[in-house]
Amino acid sequence: MQFMLLFSRQGKLRLQKWYVPLSDKEKKKITRELVQTVLARKPKMCSFLEWRDLKIVKRYASLYFCCAIEDQDNELITLEIIHRYVELLDKYFGSVCELDIIFNFEKAYFILDEFLLGGEVQETSKKNVLKAIEQADLLQEEAETPRSVLEEIGLT
Amino acid sequence: YLQASAKYISQCIDEIKQELKQDNIAVKANAVCKLTYLQMLGYDISWAAFNIIEVMSASKFTFKRIGYLAASQCFHEGTDVIMLTTNQIRKDLSSPSQYDTGVALTGLSCFVTPDLARDLANDIMTLMSHTKPYIRKKAVLIMYKVFLKYPESLRPAFPRLKEKLEDPDPGVQSAAVNVICELARRNPKNYLSLAPLFFKLMTSSTNNWVLIKIIKLFGALTPLEPRLGKKLIEPLTNLIHRFSVSVLISLSSGMPNHSASIQLCVQKLRILIEDSDQNCEFLSVPAPGACVALGLSIPHDSPVGLARAPACSIDMLYQGFWPVTRPGARTGASGASEGPGALAPPFQVLSVWPGAWGWGSAHVTPVAGRPAHRALLVRRHLQEPQQTLEAMLRPKVTTLPGHIQAVYVQNVVKLYASILQQKEQAAEPEAAQDVTQLMVERLPQFVQSADLEVQERASCVLQLVKHIQKLQAKDVPVAEEVSALFAGELNPVAPKAQKKVPVPEGLDLDAWINEPPSDSESEDEKPKAIFHDEEQRHAKQRQPEAEEEELARRREARKQEQANNPFYIKSSPSPQKRYQDMPGVEHIPVVQIDLSVPLKVPGKYLHRRGVKAKRDRETQTLKQAPGSQLAAQSPTRGSNSRTASPAAPEGSSVHDGVPVPFQLPPGISNEAQFVFTIQSIVMAQKLKGTLSFIAKNDEGSTHEKLDFKLHFSCTSYLVTTPCYSDAFAKLLESGDLSMSSIKVDGISMSFQNLLAKICFHHHFSGKASDVAGRWGGFTRGEKSVSVDGKCSDATLLSNLLAEMKATLAEC
């Protein structure tokens, strides 16, 4: 996979993950073009569209999940990947909605980072991905409590 | 609003800049987090690169994480401070905390540069053997990126990578498979030696994701090693049977040379193509390199299917493949290849299996579509036009469907033309004549085709070729002229175009071209006209000619048919002796019953025999439920009736059955009204009835009965009448009315509601306004209500009050 974009019906970007190094300008251009193209599609149209490489689009409620894959990549696997990612988000946030992704965007990235790495599927087990996230969260919490105690005492 | 938000954003950015100047790492991290969000919205944050690195180097995981995230979003090769990350990353890679390492690996995978790759390759390689599978997995995956940026790292890393294919942890294993698969795609030769290992994995793995990757890998390997293909048949076939779409797609792109598996593939692909899901259609059109022979047609309004099939490559042609062509060009490089408007004509996909010419035309299905396209390709690129021509003219071709043959014929001519040109240019007149002879010999088989189009085309062509032959015999060069036949493009004609052609003067399109048919013909027409008339008339016409017995027989047959015909509405009743199987019929005028019970009798024909009505008339409606069919036939037995209610006297009139005036075919509902008069309303009445009917289905007809009971309370006879206070007062004063009262305790409802309920159920009109105040004094809880009534009939009154008591008891 080359990149994944999440954007709303109004064209607002909610998540962007690039697995190929591109300059900011290029990224912006691609994003703009793609968002335009995708939003212009009618609901009955197919989930796949060809655009330079190959794109996959799948819509969940108000969000468009758009992945760019290469010619030889399997389109259906990519649909599965999108679906799996949504499942992970759902499990983590509990009935995920767009707001969750807006307010916890860094969490959405972290979850994606446990699921995909370098554009490839990192972990096929949902359980393992979520476990990794939870443990990382725990780690963050553990780190936080001592800090506040220290702060209270006055030692920062 | 936009202006305001731009102002707000710049305010925020200023804030963030301030925050970044502070020493507190938490504040910085938060600022960087905000920057990440802003970057997503499209704002440039590259000026904060150094700060991001600062946050990356935080010791707390929380902040580190944010730093790496920001870095992965905005760092790239052009970021000048990126080299400053090297040491930090190295530190994190050797951190005791697996999550620190993990986050570093993940982040790095997004912004790894050749320099970073070179510097960190060894560290990452070591991590491939880390104790924690979590790390190993990430390390393996990132190696792919490292390889891409710094190819020299592949050689030393490869043995370890191979080891990982047998890593005990399935996650690590899949990671290894992924990486090798991607590597193999780029350079299949080097990975051929791994085939046995992957074979083992394929047959033992239950993880679909892995399987698909492995199959993809094999797809890249099999072209190099034909024996591998053979070995793969069995497991792949099993997989096809087990799995559906996604696996299949991978398979079809790497299928080895084997007809059975092709057939299987084709089958499954056919299902896919015909699947109404557009996604499936999209995917089932294979790439030209796929080399699967299909005999499928994609519906022309499937824009996706059309968009997907890429233009054929010249390479394929040189291998003797028949071109996969598509009508119409893909509209530009960018996106808009969908849309029903883009490509109209029907489209069939053709690919030919390599070496198919040797197999015969069974695997060849031509492409319909713009002939010009194909002619172009054929003429210019086909290396072996002669062979192709011969193959196309083979007798087997006549077994193909007509429309395909028609296309064949058309293109045979084009091929012929180009060959002629070739031969003449090469100054080989004998060869040219041989080709013509071939055509002359083989075309007749098409001329004899059952398909008109093929016939027509073939005959035209044959005539042309024969003419050419004559010319050739005189050594006249013909190639130029023949080629000229195909010059220019024919544009598709819209179906309505013909209508737009103006009719020339003096042409009457409706006039007979030939003489109208003679009289002898019209005599034959007459019997048909007779058949249009109704049966009776038909019978009448025939009657004078037939004998008496014949007549009687026919009449009987006709009546039987009418009897059995559910749609035939019986004429008004006369003693119908023909219905011998039913009890005697009598004519009774239709009365109206108003029955509120819907009758549901599904799926059968019904002949209704009659309703036994027990009570006097009152309007009710009878509804026959859908699915039942009733025939109005005269009713049957008369009967006596008794009401079930002991209090009620028997109604004096006795009715015979009442016919229902219609029949019900299945799925139809109907209503009939039957009127009864009730002679006494002073007491509650019960109406008992039986609906008898005949249900007709495929096996025959059955008599059925439906019993019903209707309860008419005294209340139901009451008609609400508005009464004004004076009149009301007068009534109350009147001495003629008998009086009675009831009292009900334990009322919990409010008076308003209670009154409303009484009025509703018992058809009274009433107002509660002046009485409402009286309740005020009562405690919450139960109340009692007393009802006084005055009526001209004592019995009615007492019954009414009794009913009211029942209603009140529910309040």
C-alpha cells in the first residue's frame, strides 16, 4: 500500500498515512485530487477506481476510506484491510464514529501503526493488535501517575 | 467564516510556537500533537522539525510516541534535520522497552532515507532475532523498506529473513512471507529456490492473508519454472474450491498452463462477472497477462468491467496471442473511466491461451466491438497472419455462436486483405493466390450457416473473393483495392438514428411492396378470426354443421369447463341441474351481511356455497381474504338457528343460506355486504354463521367451512345523539322512563378519562366539565362511580347498565 486517507463527506481529512516518501507539496496535491475524484462518485459506483496507481474506496457512514495500492496488489485484500481497520477502531472506541477519530486522531494512528507497517499487514490477529494498543496505553498511564505525584511534591 | 478560521489557526500556531519554546516536555509534546493535526488539515509544519526531534527523544513513552508520529507524518528525504534522528532511533531500537523500540520502528518505516537505512540496517537486522515476537515482526517488515532504500543491505540480511519464514510466531512468519513476496515480485529469479518452502507453507497455513500472499508469490514464480506450475495444480484447485473471490483473483493472475484449472477458473470468474456487485465485475476482467480463456460477455452497461481491461501489450501479441481489445478508449489517464456514458457497445473479453492455436478454436472467443480497432492491431502486429487466418477458417469455428462467427467472418476478410498486401508487396503472387484459394475453399462453410448474419457476410465475402480470384488470374494487383475497403472508421450508429433519416419524396413506407396476398390466402385467415370470438359464438357457428350428439357433447364439455373455470362468473341462477355433485340449489336474493371478521384462506380457489345466517339483518361487511377464491353459487341448505346467548330470545326469522356474490381468485380480496335486521335490541345478541366454500387448487376442490360468531351488545345499537341541556333536563324529569342505576367501586382512572371511555365504548355523548370539580375532594386512590339511567325499556336499560358496569370495572 502506498497511502491511506480518511476523509469526510465534506472533504475534510481525518487521517492520512503515507507509506512512500513524498514531499508535502506532492502529498497535498494528491490528497486534493483524490478527494475531489472520490467525492464526485455516485453511491452505486464500484469501490475501486483507477487513478495513476489503483485506488480503493470504501465508505462507512460518513467517512471515506481511501487506499492507494499498486497494480499487482490484490484489491479485495485491501478492502479487507480497510474493513479490519474499521473493526479495530470499533473495538477500541466502542461503536466508533467520526467524532472519535477527530478527537482521538493520534490513537487512530497508533492503531493503524500496529496493524500496518510500511504498507504491509503487520498483524493479522485482531486480538494481538488490540492487545498491543492496550499495553501501550497502560504504559502511558503508568508513566503518568508517578509524574503527577512528583509534581505534587514539587519535584518535576 | 473562512477568514475567521484562518485567523484562529494562525493564533493557534503562534500559541504552539510559544509552547515549543518552553522547557516542559509535556507542553512541547502537546504542541507537537496539535501540529500533527494541523498538518492533516493541510498546514505546513516543517519548520517545527527540530522540535519534533526533541519530543522524539523524550524518555516518556507518551511523548516519544507523539514525536515519532509527527515525524512519520512530515519527515521526508528533504528534511534537513533528519540525520539528527539517527542516534535517537538507534537508542530507541536498543531500548529495554519493547514499545519504545516498536514505536521507533514504526515511525522510521515512514521516513527512512538511504542514509538512515545504511546507518541503521545492522541494528534492525539484529532486531530480527529479538526475543519478543512483537519486535521481530516489526523488524522484518521494516527491512523491506530498508532494502528499497539501501539495496546492499539485502544480501547480509537475507539468510536471517529466510529463517523467519519458519519463525515459531505466526505473526513474524507472515511478516517474512510478506517481505519475500514483495521482493520476489521485483526479482523473481532469486527467490525460486524458496519455492519448496513456500509450498509447504501454503499447504499448511490456515491464515488467509498469508495464503493470498503466497499465491501471489507463486504467481510471480511460475512463469519461470513450468514444472512448478504443474505441482501447484492440486493445492490451488483445492484452494479455489475452498475460497472465493480474493484468492481466485490472485490465482487467475498466476495460473499455470492447464486446461482443467482454467475451466475451473473460468467457471468461477463467470459467476463473478455475472454477480451484480460491481466490485466483482471489476475484478473479474483479467489483465492481459492473465491468459485465461474466457467466453464471457460483460454487459455493456457495466462500465467498470470495461474500464478495467487494459489495452493489450505488444508483447502478448508477438507471442501469438489474440489481442484483448476494448471498444473505445479509456478516457484519459485519470480516473474518469467509469460512468455508463463512457463505453456503450457490448463487449466480450478474449484472451487466448498461449499455444491455443494448437488446441483449436475451442478456446478462442472473438472480441466484438469496433472492427477497426482489431483490424489495426491485427494488420500491424500479428506476426503470423497466415497461421491466424488458417486457424480462423477452421471448421471448428462453425460451432461457435452465430454472432461470434459473424465477427470472425468480418475479420477474416481484414486479415485476408492484409495478407494480400503483404504478399503482393513481397512480390509473391502465388502465395497471394494461395490465400485466395484458401478463402474460396473455406468460406462456403459459413455461407451455409444457420445464422443469417453469418450467411450474409460470408456470401458477400465469397463473391468478393471469387472476383479477386479472377483478377488475380489475370495478374491484376488487387491488394490496394481490397485494403481500401477497410479504410476509414465506422462510427457506431445510434439505434434511433434511422428515424432521423428523412423519408425521400414519393416513398410511401406503408405501401405494399408486392401485391397484397391473394384470396386463397385470406380464406386461411378466417378460422383464426373465429377463434377470437367467444366460445359461445364459436359454438354457434359450428352448431349447424354438427350433429345433435355432437352438440350435446360439446355443450357438456363447455359447461364443465365453465364450472371449472374460476374466473367464470355464473349467470343468474336457474335450477342448475348440471351441478349434480352438489345438493339442490335454490335462488335466494342476495342479502347483506356486515361481518367484521376477515377470513384468511391462503392459496386456494374457493367456491362459496352459502352462509348460514342466524340472526336478523344488520349491516356488516364480509371480507374475503386474499388467496381465496369464491364462486358465487346458489346457496344450499336452509337451516334453523339458535343463538348461543341464553338471555336472548331466538330470532324469529329463519334464513336459508345466503350466497356470496363473487368468486375469489388467489391473491384477490373482495367484500360483500349482507344485511340483517335485528328485531329486538333490548338484549345482547349473538350471530352465529357458517361460511361454506369450495376451495380449488391443483389437486382438486374441497368443501370447507368457516364458523363465526358475532356478539352484538346492547351498546352497539346505541347511536350517539347530541343532547342539549334543556332536552336533557326534560328527559330526566319525565316520568315515563324507567330508572335504574349501578355503582362501581375501585375506580382508579380520572373522571375525565373514565367519562371519555364510557362515551366511546357505549356511544354516549357527554361532557365532564361541571362534574370535574367534584373529584377534587377525593383522596388519591380508589373512587367509586355510580351511573343512573333512564330508558323507555327496562330490559334494555338493565342490559346497558350491566355492560357499562363491565367497562367501568376496567377503569
